[in-house]
Amino acid sequence: MSNAAFTRLPGFRDFVPEDLAVRSHIFEAWRRVSRRYGFQEYDGPPLETLELYVEKSGEEIVSQLYNFTDKGDREVSLRPEMTPSLARILADRSRALPKPIRWFSIPQLFRYERQQRGRLREHFQWNVDVVGESEVGADAEILAVALDALRELGLGPEAIRARVSDRRLLSALLQTAGVPEDRLLAAYAVIDKVEREPPEKTLERLQDEAGVTPAQAGEILALFQNPGLDRVADRFGDQEAVAAEVERLRDYFSILEAMELGDFVEFDLTIVRGLAYYTGIVFEIFDRAGELRAICGGGRYDRLLERVGGESLPAVGFGMGDVVLTELLRERALLPDLGRELDYFVVSVGDEARRRALQLAHRLREQGARVAYSLRGQGVRKQFKSAESEGAREVIVLGPEELSQGIARVRDMTSGEEREVQLEELERGP
Amino acid sequence: MSNAAFTRLPGFRDFVPEDLAVRSHIFEAWRRVSRRYGFQEYDGPPLETLELYVEKSGEEIVSQLYNFTDKGDREVSLRPEMTPSLARILADRSRALPKPIRWFSIPQLFRYERQQRGRLREHFQWNVDVVGESEVGADAEILAVALDALRELGLGPEAIRARVSDRRLLSALLQTAGVPEDRLLAAYAVIDKVEREPPEKTLERLQDEAGVTPAQAGEILALFQNPGLDRVADRFGDQEAVAAEVERLRDYFSILEAMELGDFVEFDLTIVRGLAYYTGIVFEIFDRAGELRAICGGGRYDRLLERVGGESLPAVGFGMGDVVLTELLRERALLPDLGRELDYFVVSVGDEARRRALQLAHRLREQGARVAYSLRGQGVRKQFKSAESEGAREVIVLGPEELSQGIARVRDMTSGEEREVQLEELERGP
């Protein structure tokens, strides 16, 4: 028997009860809101074949995965994201399901990222997807679910905002401004950095990487410096491709207005997200102070399902992680008091009272009450101390005298008031 | 873009919504009962250092693990059980916590077992532990939690039974019957098989492996063929070591009697469980028909915490898996109807009514109602069809006429009855 101190792996978290209570608080809001929108929960295995992730994200992803060869010589990986599992599950089943499919899940996800301060290798992520609906109503519904969960947790439009763009609009604009089709992905990559790089750098990169002239680069940059959907419409609305996309986005915003979520949402062409994956409206939700990474990101991905061998189905969804969200809730003091709670602690004196106390406790639990007591014979004072440290609202005292009268004394631990209650009455419940 | 069909790894499960609903039904009962007993939920990482498991179970365990070398050259393993993580977490913290510590968790666990029909490589396991209490009250409390959760799920004493033994009693009996101390583990291994092997085989193995005479082997075998705590007391009660253990077990059973759980419990010396780990009372819960593997197993393990570098603390706990339990509940038709549920499906006619319908839906959700609607403009008939396939209790119809009167028509989808309701009244909620 060694006596080594064992340690947790770097980048992983323990959830002691205080931490688990915070996690449950968030998970419960996620589940509650999902159900209010008629979504159903599903789950997949935390371990999948490596090829499932390579198919979606390319070989580059492998360096960031917890992948290994299992004892049956299979190349496997801990799941870095949920959507490939969703696509795999639906590939088998979607034909038999009524559309649209509204599913959600709360998987734990894993990435072997270079260890940085506060950078984790696992997190939990709420995944919500509508599959089988190409209309913009599904895009709006998905963002509404995300925003409503954040509202449910106390984050209003003063605290967070959703920045929305559309890949189809961006592509139409860039092509109108002179970007050749085969340079679109390169142009997206430049735009993804437009907020973090100086304008000169962006102009230079647009010419070098997206193959446009200096004048065209200037026109593209102007789009991002002074965006607004109206301005886009004014400047490029005569282009048929652009006009159709503007129209769709206007529908999208008007649906969110009707749902009284308009204050959360703004049009922002700089939101690009994963390069090869999204095919329509994309969004990210940030804290207004702009101090944290994105709380949530998602969008439309109409081509994934067929790539993993399924039916060709349009899809839109998002992922919201627990880490940034917990930081924000803590920072804004939006985590309720999640201490331990006990309805009753039963204190007994003597063997006979102890037996009766066990019976009483059991009957109170049958009514749904949270009840504890000392697990060994102890003096009354020690029992009261335990009642306090366990956070009991009330203490029930049962001794030989109470027993002979068929009563118990019940003390309110906040007010200190004590009353006598018939045992039978206590057991019958409210 | 390939079009390969991707497959799930063997031994892993997908949880489509019907399956997830069953899983949640069980998890919720586990959580509810844990809280009624004053237990607090915790969690640890699904990936730990390999040495943590080797320390508890020896090198032999490695062949059954999902272990690998990570990209930082660490030997790691998916968790095959929860107790080592609990011990690791408490090693750091237990000194600061009031005793006894009552914690529970519902981890997913992984074993690379040879693939057999229906044999899984992952399962979920409810883990419940009391740490820091050596008295028998803690042992009884732990079994009571397990039994109450099964009662909560509909399994009464006619369906299941807990078989209880005690390592200390068994050791005292075997030593009294002539087994040398250094052969105790070998004798446990024989007894563990006593139900599945013919008596002659047991007699032979006791002589060969536990080092006793034919007469002693016969005496030991008789203990298991006709057990009963009274018989043990009659035959061996004059031995001080045995008498003390019998007394403790009597206390244990009388506590469970007081909690009105006596009908579930029987003394059964053949219950041995993990060889080197348990130190006191051990138990397993089975279906009465005896057709399935154990539903639950646990017991006292007083020496684990110090082995992983923590305080020396007594501990007692159990694990209850989801697989056998789900089988039993399904077999006994104890899974409630877990189909999809929606309070309202909102049907709208025309653009203006659609906008108003979105607002209405949003306000109903704020009251906690589960609400859906078509995500694209559709005819009334199609919308009603969706309402049906989504399992809506009521359909709210909103058209231009209703809108002009400030009302909605609400149809009960079971009775088919329809009534008119003021929109404002609907939105104010009950």
C-alpha cells in the first residue's frame, strides 16, 4: 500500500457539491427552455471512431483530439463536438422521423489543446438543432432558444448580444465586390480577423489572399467598418443575389422582433465561424462588455448529414458551453445561493426514540421531504450541531417523554421557535 | 466528400429521445431519493491517471481498461469506476468537511471487456457513499437509499431482495472453522462461487485452496447451505469474535426494520464481492426471480482513502448501474409512458396572425408552457398534422378574424372540443 498523493489530469475539473450545484443550475435552465420549445433530449457515446471527426473537419483536427488506438485496433477519439454524432445517429433514423426534428443534448466534450492558464481540455456544451427545415423560421427559432435560456439565467439584452451574419449574403457581397469564387474561403479567413487586425493589414491580405484590386479591397473593408443591413441594401441591393439574401435576413430579424427578442440581436458581417461547414445564417452571442470569449455560436449547416451517409437534410443549430457562461454568471452575481438544503434533521434521545425517529424519517421522505439524522448514537448537543452544519430548516426532537405523548417538538432553525406537533400529523404530511 | 456510412463503436449506446427519456426517468429517481437522504451530488473527470486504478485494483485491472498514452505522454484511462476519483477528491478536501460526508454521483463508466452479446463497454452508475462514519447506522443508511430508489421506481419487496453479509463475520467464522488467516482471501474466492458449483467441488476447493481438513470443509459448507443469522449465533455464538459481529448485524437489520425496509433484506453469507477491497458489511440487490445479474452492490471499505494519500476515514457505499435496472423495469412494465409532450401547438393563418402567434408562443413559454408551431408558412391542415405528430395537448388557432376580436380558438386534441379564449387571458396564464 503506497501512500502517494494522486492528482487530477491537467485541464480537467472536479465538481465538488458547490460546483456541481452551479452546473446543475445551468443544465436545468438549458433543459427547461429546450422543452418549452418542444425539443427532445438525446445523447451519443463519448467515444466515436476517429474517421467521423476527420470526415467533418479534415485531418488537421487530429492534432487537437484525444484519439488513440483501442484494444481491438480501432482508431477512436473522445468526442470533441456533438454534431458528428448527431449526424451519424440521424443518418440511420431520419427517414422514419417526422420533420422538422428538434433535438438537444448536453454532452461533455474533449480537446487536447495546448495547456494554457484557465484553458480546459473538457467542457459541457448544450447542443440544440432543428433538422429538416430550410426556411428562415428555423434559423430564428434556434437563436430564440439560445437567447431565452440566457434570459432564464438572468442575462438580459443589457448583458449580452447576438451578432448575426449570413454566409450566403457574405458570399454574394464578396463576389459582387470582385472576389473570385475559388477565393471565397480565403476571404472569409481574412474577414474573421477584421476586428483584431489593423485596416492596412486587412487591405493587404484581401489583395494577397482574396485576389482583389486595392479599390475592391477598400470597398470590402468599408462594408465591415460601417455595416448595417440597410446600408448593404442601399449599396448592393440592385444585385439580385444580394437582394434575396437581404430579404431573408429581414424576415429573420422580424421573427425575432415578434418574439420580443429584437433587443438582443444585431447584424454583423464580421461573424464568419467555422470555414467549410456553415452554409447560411451564422451567429455568436457575446457579453456586451466584450471581455469574454463567445458564450454561444451556431448557424445553418445544410450539407453535413449527407456527408456521413444520411439523407440530404437542411439543418441549423448551436453549441453553448458551460465555462464562459459560468464565468459571466459569477461575474454578474447571477448564481443563486446554492448551499445545501435539508427540510428536517431528526434528533432522538434513547434507543426506543431512535427507532421511532427512523420510522418517522422514512415516512417524511416518502412525502418527498429531505431528511437526515445522526448515523450513530450521540448526545443532543452534537446532534443539533450536525443539524446546523447540514443546513436543516427544522429540527424534530423525539425523546422518551415526547414518545409517551405521541408528539414531537419541532424547532425552526432560523427563528429558534419551537412547537409541539402530533407524530401522526407529521407523518400524514401537509 | 465521401458518402460512407459511419458506425457506432461496439459496446456503446446511442440514446435517441425514447431511450433518453427512460434514462432520465431513472436518473431523476436516483437524484430525488439521494436528496431526500441529504446527499449532495458531485462529479469527477471521465479520464484519470492510470495509476489511480492500478493502486486500487492491482495491475490485473489494466487489461480491462480503456487506457492509453495521451499526447503529453501521460498514462491515462477512461474511468472504470467512480470510487477512486471520490477517494482522490476527498484526499484533498476531507479534513475541511464536516463528517459524515454524504455524496452521490451518476458517472458514465467504461470497461474494455471482451465483446459478448448484450455486454456493454459503458454504463451509467449511481454511486452513493457515506464517508467518515464507522457505525453500523451508516451501513444501514446506504442500503436504505438503494432500496428506496428502487421502491420509487416501482420495485417492491415482491420484486427485489437485498442479500447481506459481513466480511468480518465471515472471516471470524472461517477462522473458527480452521481456515488460516493467510488463506482467507482464497476461501472467499471459493465461497463466492458456492451457489454456482456442486457441493463436492466446493468441499474439494476448500481443502485444496483454503487449507482445511475434510471435516472442517464440511462444517464450512453447511454454513452456506443452511444459513440464517440465528443458526450462526447458535452454532458459533460462544466465540467472542463471532458474537460481536452477529450483534452488529442484528443492529443493522433492526435499523432497516425500523425504516420499514425489513421485507427487502436477508442475511446471506454467500455474498462476498470484490476480494481485497471490502472490510465489513457487504450487500447485493437482485430481482427475486433471479434471472438477471445484480442490480446493485456495495459495502464498507474502510481503507481506501488512506491508500490514495488521504486521511484515514471509514467509508461505505454502493454502485447501481442503469443496464440491469432498465431491463428489469421494462420486463415488469414499470416504465411509464414517456412519449413526447407539448402543451400547445400554435396554428396561424396569414402573416399578421403569424407574428402575433410568435409573440403569444413566447409569452406562454415564459409561463413555463411547452409550445411549438410550424417553422414555415403552411396550410392549416398541415399545421394540425404537425400538432398531432408532436403530441400537443391543445392547439391554439389564430387567424385574421380571431385577431380582429382579440381572441384565439383553443382545441383540446383529446376531446376535440373547441373554445374561444381572450388572447390577453391566455397570455396572463393561469
